[in-house]
Amino acid sequence: MSYIKFFCIFVFTLFSTYSHAQQTPRVDGKNQASGAKVLLSELNSSAYPDMQIFATVLMDGVPVTGLTANDFRVREDEVDQQPLTVEAQLPPLSVVLAVDVSGSMSKRINEARIAAKAFVATLNSSDSVQLLSFARKIKTPTDMTQDINKVNAAIEDLRARGDTALYDAVFRSVDLVAEREGRKAIVLLSDGVDDDGTGKPLSKASVDDALAAAAKVNVPVFVIGLGTGMDEAVLTRIADETGAIYLNAPKADKLSEVYGRIGDQLSGQYAIRYTSNLPADGTPRRVDLAALGAQTNKLYTAERELVTPKLDDAAAEPSASEGTATINPVVRLLVVDHSGNQIDGAADWLFINVKTEELVSLNHKSNSTTQEIPAGEYDVVVQIGDSSSEKRLTIGQSGGDEVIVKVEMSAAPGLRSVDTAVAGTKLEVTWTFEGRDGDIVFILPFDSKKNLYLTSDYQRHEVKKGTIAHLVAPAKPGQYEVRYFNESAGGMLYSKPLKVTEHEVKIEGARTAQRGTPYKVRVKGPNGPDDMVIISKPSEKDNRYPLSEERNKPFADGGTKDADGYHVFEMTTPNEPGSYEIRYYSRANATVLARRVLVVR
């Protein structure tokens, strides 16, 4: 019997911002909008084909209100969607108010308190707000609440001190609204950069981690930059990529004005509804939203629709033969090997009615729950990757517990690799199916968008032949995924969780040495491909390394290895006296894993 193969495509939902009729005063800064602009904050397809859009229309940076359905045009993959309805009332909003309380805010904290409380006053009584403060540590003085007196009291208690964990603040704010229903937003105030006090990032999360989390939760991050000392490029990126806006307040006395603009946009957002006229086929489609001559677009995926065959009375009668399963509104699909062990991975299921030849096609992971399967006798075909199996069974009609449809498969297709790896070490990945030219195997953070892939030669492998790849674990500990990617098939085909643990790197050597003399260093580390021991100035960036063979010793050259497992390298100190660092450099991750001070006299 031939089978039909479907790929499940994961597509992220993107975002934008909000609008209002009040003509808010303009604020000085570099990011004023010019002309008409349409911003799309959320595409809600949870009740597909009924769709809901939250959007904003700006004119010269000022929210526009009073628009009707006739002022908007919505298209999905170039197909017009009609009729449109603009709802008269917005659903409640859940907002995190994230305030920078690092030491640099000490002279401005009073104005920040006043402005934050003024923003809270713009919220409707049905809206909820949670205060988050960040410096070296992230604190949440309140929970998500409608009690503005409680929030205002917590704002009044804010004190400025310490360094700035900016990216961790965004990441944590996203987590706070992740489970909230309805509209969501984050309003972030900062006057600086992510900094540990020495010019290096303090946050455990990177800006990419924070943006990936925001994309997954579908929440816009409105950003206010205070003064001139912050990294406007990063702050603007956070706002733009989450579908919000970045506003600059040159001085603290402008904060209330800027907060007011954001409050106006949140309260004046448009809620647009329509019923999609495209089929739920599991493929991504682009939604174009236009108004006042401006346009924007976002992507979403409508889950594949369950096709329910029409069965005559005879076909609907349950069979008493062996293998009969009972029908239930909930059916669990399970793939096992010959030993009864569950096989993981996304599986394509095909239920073909033996009598009518009508079919139900599904894409669900093994051991997942799906919708009701109508009663009847079926040939069930399941496919994971290039492996497939089939089984005939009868699904009968009766109430009761969840039904399990179990299919046995001879092989367990998918990726194979270690579950845990030390940061910076080499790991082997194999797969049990025939790869195709252009396929890619790589490692990304667990929450990264499903259609992303890496370009790093060390953390990705381009498939040409064979079923094995050697990758390098990321330098930063955390939860990751090994992914098998095929762009023509819609993106990620397989994935496997990978936990990266903290590396242990030791560097031993004299603290002082004479200039231009031999210097012995003992090093123990993850020994990743092309790792190096280098001598650098402390001011040298972590992603740079010297080309001099005297100050650059690759592990591939080996050195010697002593009885304690340390690699011993003979290096030469620089000719110029001064302070230096002995660094363990992971070339695969383009960063320094450990360092030791060396004073050259």
C-alpha cells in the first residue's frame, strides 16, 4: 500500500504595537515615526478559522483612532479576507512594568517612580500589572494584580544600586506573562547596557535568548531609553523584533510623557476579527494588514484540519474481531519498537477507511493525544522519517477511557546523541535515515524558533553523505536542541534535547615572568576542536586571538600531557612589559572559557 507523507511545520507568530485618538505631544529623540505606519502585535489563530488581530495605526508617530473595518484590508497569501469586524471593546491587558534600578539610575529614580505610577494610572480597571525591577538581580516586588495601590507602593520603594542585567530582565518579564490569557505587553525602562561593571555582559541570557522567548510567548516589548548612555541599537532591536516601539527620553523629566504615549497606544489598540477562507492545511501563510496606505505582514500556521469521513450505517457498526478498539472523543497514538519501547518523534498518521477509501490524515508525535476518529475498519499507516509501518484495526463506538492506537515499527528513526554534554566539548550525532543534500544538523537553544538554523561551522554540519556529524557543544550552559533541518521540507524535521553543563577549565602558570622569555603553562579543559591557549591583553575582545605562534598554542598541536591530565605548553612571553591574560579560547564558540592574570616585567 502506498502512503502519504506530511511534514509538520512550526512557524512563529510575530508582533507589533498599539494606537489612540488622543494627540499625544511629540517627544524629542531619534526614533520618531514619519508618515503612516501599521503595526501588528498579535495574530490569534487558536479558534481557527476564526481569526483575531491586534494592531495599531500610527501617523507621524501618533496613534490614530476612529478607524472602521472599511479602513483595513486583510489578505492571507494574497487572498482577500472578508468581512472584517473591528471590535468595540478590547480584552483585558496583562502588562509587566520592568524598571532599571542599577546604580546609574540613582539620580533619576524619583522621576522614574513618578512616571511609572502615571503609567499605571492609564490602565483600565480590568487590566493587570506586575512590577519587575532589575539591577544585578531580578526582583518582582508584586505579583500580577489589578490592585494599583499595591503596585504604586512597590514603585515608591524602588532604590537604585548595582550593575545591569538587562537581557535577564526581558527574559524574566516574558516568563511572567507567558501563561496569561488575552492581550500581553512588557514596558521596559533602562538607561544603560547589559554590564557587569567591567564592560562585559552580566545576564545569563543573551539578547537572542530574550527575543526567542518573546517570540514564543507572542508578547511585544515596549522600550524606553533614558538619556544618551544606553545601547540604542540593542534597545531598538528588542522593540522592533517583538513588534513594539522604542522611544527615547533624553532627560528624566520627559519620562512621564513617554510612558503616557505607550499607555495611549496600549489602550487604543484595534481588535480586528475575520474568518479565514483558506483551508487548515498545516502550511504557513502570510497575513498582510493594510491601512491608510501603509502595510505590514506576519506569518502563522493553521493546524491541519481533521477530515471526517462519512460512514454509512454498516461501516459504523463496531466489529467484534480481535484488535477492536473503542471510539472515544480522545484517542492516543503510540508508536513502539519490537520490544515495546516507545519511539519518539513527529509521526505522520494515515487512517484509510477500508470500505469507503476515505481517509483521515494527522501529524502528531508518538504518545500524543488527537481528536476523535469515527468508527469503522481502518488500515492505519504511520511514518516517522523514512520508516513506516501499517496495521489494520477496527475502531468501535462506546464510551469509556482514552483509546490507545498502537503501531509497531521495526526501526526508531530520528537523531541519536548524548543527553548531556560539557560546554565546549565535541559530541557525535547520528541519524537513522537517509539524509539529503542541503540538510543541516546543528545545535540551538531549546526555545529558538523552529525555522532558524546556524551558520557556524562548528555547531552545524551540512549533510552530503553518511549518517554522522561531529558538533561542538555551546560554551554557555543551558537547555538546547540538536536539530535536523531541511528548508525545502519546511524547516526542522527532527530534534533531540541536549543539556549543556558548566565546563571545568583550569590554567596553571607563574603569575609573573620576564619579557621575551620561555613560559610554561598547564591547562585542562574540554579540548574542543581548534581550542587554544593564548596570551592576550586584558582589553582584547574575547572573540579575538593572536596569530603569533609564540602566543597561540592550539590543542591540536598537543604539547605534552602530564600525569595529572594537564596539557603542558611552552610559550614565549610578550616583549612589551605590562598586564596580560593567559586565556583558554574556544574557537568553536569564539569566546574565552577561562583566564589567568600574567604580569610581564
